[in-house]
Amino acid sequence: MGDKTIKPAKKCYEHIGGKLGELLLETFADKKWIAKNNPADKHFYITELGEKEFTKLGVDMNKIKSEVL
């Protein structure tokens, strides 16, 4: 794969990083699949709509533990 025109999908520890991660985050927030309780919060949570839509995409939501934010 010496093709220098490929677009990277970076993994940072156990997370998607790089531009792809940034674009996914922005898209999910725009679609209201994820949200923040307060704009100043660091962490997002998955909304009810997000749970439905991620499930439609084949994401096993049972693999995501609930947390108190």
C-alpha cells in the first residue's frame, strides 16, 4: 500500500483519532446522536435517538457501559 493518496483512520488508544474522529464527532453531534448537558462539558453522552441510529448501523450498544457524567 505505497499509495500516498489514502486517507488515514487513526486509532488513539481505544478511540478513533485524527480528522476522521473529528468529523464523526461533529456529524454525530449535528445529527443529535450525541450531546452534552452543558456546552462547556468535556464529555458527550449518547442520546435516545443516537442509540436507535447507532443500533441501525449495527453498533452493539450493550458493549458501552453506562456512566454518571
